[in-house]
Amino acid sequence: MSTTTDAIAVALLMTPGAVLGAAALISQRGARADSAAVLQVLAESAAERAARAATTDTAPPDGGEGAPAPVVDAPARLATVHQFPSTRARRAA
């Protein structure tokens, strides 16, 4: 092959990759700023929920009786587990 043919082949094979790579890099430029903004909103939301949980009274607003405490039952019995041998018996062929 000639040098011209090699140059054309390289240009045809490398150009799409270079264009797509540049587009991918441009699209990733703002990803770090977006991630920081999302983390900031999540931190504010978690702080608000923690503050609300710390000040929330368990009694209903009309002054009635609060919700009963959950009863912890004994765990249900599960099926019996049988131990299988971990090695197989070798048979003579």
C-alpha cells in the first residue's frame, strides 16, 4: 500500500473515535459540579430529617394516646439443616 492510502485509512479509522472522545469529555465537564450540588442537597435533607425526628413528639396532635410500642416476638423456627459431606467418596473406575 502507498503512504497516501495508509494516511486515508488512518484518518477514516481515527476521526470518529476522536470526535466521539471529544464529545464525551465535553459532556463530563459539569459532572463534578452536579455531583457536589446533589451531595449538598442530600446533606441538607438529612439534617432536616434528623432535626425533625429529634423534635417530633410521638403523641398525636389531639392529645390522645400515642402509638403502642411494637411487640418483639420470638423468631420463627426454621427448617432443620442437614450437614452434607464436604468431600465425595472416590470410586474406583
